[in-house]
Amino acid sequence: MTCHQADGEDKGIPSITGWPGDRFVTVMHAYKTKSRDNPVMQSIAASLSDEEIAALAAYFSKAGQ
């Protein structure tokens, strides 16, 4: 993780810390299918399995608590 960092935040990059897991999964799948526009995130999402997306969703939903 280089953009959002382990804590989900970075200057100029939206925070994903505390996002609801289902929202994270929905957004990542939208990037993966290219129905949400952002070439960098599309590339990252395309490289992740559904299991990895679910694990990241669980991690960031609890981050910062």
C-alpha cells in the first residue's frame, strides 16, 4: 500500500479508514470492472482476488478504532 498507507490516509488521497466493509467491496469491484473511473485504482483492483478485496475491506473497516 503506497497511496492510502497502512492507516488508510495520505495527503491528497481520500481516507478509507473506517469505511464500512460492504462499501469498500462495492467500490473495489466497480474499479475492477472499470465501471468506476480511476486508472490507478482500476489497475490495483484488477490485481486483487475477491478474497483479497474482502480482507482489505475487513482491515480498513476496523482501522483507526
